[in-house]
Amino acid sequence: MAIASKKLTFAEYLQYDDGTNTRYELVEGELIPMSIGTGRQGAISKYLERIFDAESRRMGQNWTAQRFAVGVRSPRGGRSDTCRIPDITLLPLKQWEELANREAIIELNEPPPILVVEIVSESTRTTDYQNKRWAYAVLGIQEYWLVDPLIEAVTIFTLVSGFYNVVLSQGETIPRSQVFPELELSAAQILSAGT
């Protein structure tokens, strides 16, 4: 559901304040409110954020996982501006620190995140599976995880020659990540947020 009656530029989006605490993505110049999500979605995102941070430390990587905190500007082929806010964004700690004194948005001329995660809801299903998949591939994001409680599946999209290879995992199957190759979490563990 778009909010503004006119298309916004990226600069207008950065300045937009409607006096509420609503977070918006900018999609082709239109403000799209981000839903709060279910408690299950919140638990999954918090669980993965902690797992990614712990695994990054274990691997000796100076990476940080951030929930709902980093915007990713997307190319639109000359159309209006788009900025997505993934449920989880994994990026180098140095890049995160560089965002401390400006809008936490990764621009088109900056290195893309290492990995992003979207947790699917009924209202985001088409966008998560189609639009974001295309945009994240164009940006060169190595891995895109889709955690889908609706079908009880975890899908990992791995970038190869500009396109995503897709592997869907369910139940006790362990989704294989190239970013975290030794991570031993089943789809069921992720979907139950480790409980």
C-alpha cells in the first residue's frame, strides 16, 4: 500500500517524517509501510542475528548482523528511486561503523552487503520471492536468505555469475551457506528460532 500521492525522490524519502514511528521502504518513488510482523518473525530475525554474529566471530570475520537497521538502495533502470530495508543485513563492521554519522543506507556506489535475510509474510510473499530477488542479484549481494514460515522452508539464493542459484530446505535439512559454510542449523531450527 503506497502512502504518498506523488512519487518521492531519494532525498525526499530521507527527509520524510509523517509524525509516526512507521518505517517505510521506498519502492519506485512510493512509500511502502513496513508491517510490524508476527512474534514468530521477530524471534526468527533475532535468533539469526545472534547466530550470524557468533559465527562471524568464530570464523574470525569482522562482520556484523543488523536487524531492520540498514537500508539498501536499489537500481531501477532509470525509473524512480528504491530503497529496501532487509530484515537482517550482514556487512563488514567497518562499513557499519562508517554509517554511524549518516543515514544507514548502503548507496549504489558502495560495496553491497555480504548477505541479507527476508522473513516472508503473507503480505510480502511476492515482493520477497520476485522483486527483492532480482534487485539483490543486480546489487551483487552474495547470498539472499528467504525464511518462509508460511511453507516452513528456508531458501538460500547464492550468487553465481550475476544470477542466484536456489536451494530450498525444509525440516531437518541443513541449508548450506557459502558465507557460513560450517553453520549446522536445520531449517526446522531456524523456523523455530532455536527453541
